[in-house]
Amino acid sequence: MDIKEYFARISYQGSYDKLDLAVLTDIFQHHIRAVPFENLSIHCGEGIELDLEATYNKIVKKKRGGWCMENNYLLSWVLKTLGYDVTLLASRVYVPEYGAYAEDIDHLLLKVVLDGKSYIVDGGFGMVYQLWQPMELISGRDQPQTPGVFRFLEESGTWYLEKVKRKQWVPNQSVSTSHNVEKEVCRRIYLFTLEPRDIEEFRACNTHLQTAPNSLFVTKSFCSLQTTDGIRALVGWKFTEVKYNYKDNMDLVESRILADEEIEKILKEKFNVTLDKKLVPVNTSRLCML
């Protein structure tokens, strides 16, 4: 594994000899705009390994994406290699469909300590809830970013991440998002503690999420990529492009349903993803990811 090869993969050409927030943010943004958040392996008959070298080969050499335990595990290696103070953390994601957080840990994120301040770095959530910048670990303070306003709330040692949502302008209502999207003003994203974690603690989660019949990752095939002004997402057969703050504090959401023969072309042209095996698209979950 070579740090320069990783930088070539994300098209990062900046300096990295100085460990500061600006460099951290720049590397992070290059990563989320080059490496998709995707679970396509599950729907191509491939397993997802919780192994750093396997993840490196998949994301860097094969130019694929991955989910949180791949993206953030790789990012932890990158940042540690550069000399950053990085700690693995675990979270439980909020499921709007059930109005509750997951019972067990199901998401890997990173804490980076820089000049005495702690930041959450999470390059593996995807869709419209993907952070675009490291977030300072401060409770109750709004932290505006291009995707929207994020904030942490802390209560008895448990931290909650949430995002204030903008309204959405959806020109094509026939393939619009779920019924509850317009009603949401603020979306809970996940809760976590600052207990340091080891990658071994995520093995059960890694297996469960790709095998459990009710897992979102099993019931939906998806691939999302951050752009300079929004996101692109392929969920099942639905391809969506979002442009943030298009007008009047409103996001433009344009979607269309693809034919089977279009899937491979869209993955290549819009996400720079080429699969070794044939994808079988799936979208049986009612949960809206936008």
C-alpha cells in the first residue's frame, strides 16, 4: 500500500507535509468526490472483507467505492500514515422507518485530534447526509456546510449528530422521494460515544449488514458520489442528481428510472465504477435515503 498511489486515486496534488485542518479537509474532500459510497459488491455476488489490504486493492487499485467500514478504515490508514492522531469510533445509525437508533453498532467513524481540538471525520455515510468537512466536536453549535447545517448534541457522554434539512425542489414528481421527506425539518443521523474502538469490534457488524434479510444494504443496491455542488446517487434503478442550495435555500432533486441496459453505462460515466461481475439492482426497502 502506497500513500502516493492513494493520492493519485483521489486526484490529490496538494502538499501533506503540514498536519493542519486545511490539509485534512482538502484530502477528505478529494476522497468523498472520488470514492463512491456503495454496496454494489453485495449485489454482484461478492463479499465485503474487513481487511485493510483488501480494501486498499478494491478502492485504490480497482477504483471502486465502499461502505463506512471500507472508506473510513482506509481513511484512518491514510491519516495515520501522514501522522495525524486518529481514533476509530463506533456509532448506531438512526432509522427513520422505525423512529429509533440501531440496537447495535453499525457504523464506523473517525475522531482526529488536531491542535488540542477533536474533530469527527466521516467519509463513509454517503447520500445527502455525507459531511463535506471535518466537524469540530462541540455540542449544540450549528456547523453550516454546503450540504446543510450539521450539529452535535451531547447528553451524558452520548453524542448525537443531526442535520437541518433544506426544502427540495423535485421537477419530476412521478419518481419523487418518499412521502415523509417534505415533513422533515431535521434528520437525526447517528449517535456515538468517544470510546476508542478496534477494527476487530466491527467484524460481526460487517457480516450482519451484508447478510441479514432486513439490512438496508441487502434490500437496496446503491452507489452515491459527492460532486462539487451536490451528489449523484443510483439506488436500485433510480438515478438521482442533487444540486445543493439551487435557489432560495432549496435543493434541486432530479431523478429518472433507468433501464437495465443503462446501469453499467451510468456507473462508468457518473461514478467511474466498473464492476467485475454483473450487478443485480435491488430496491425493496421503503426507507428514503435522500
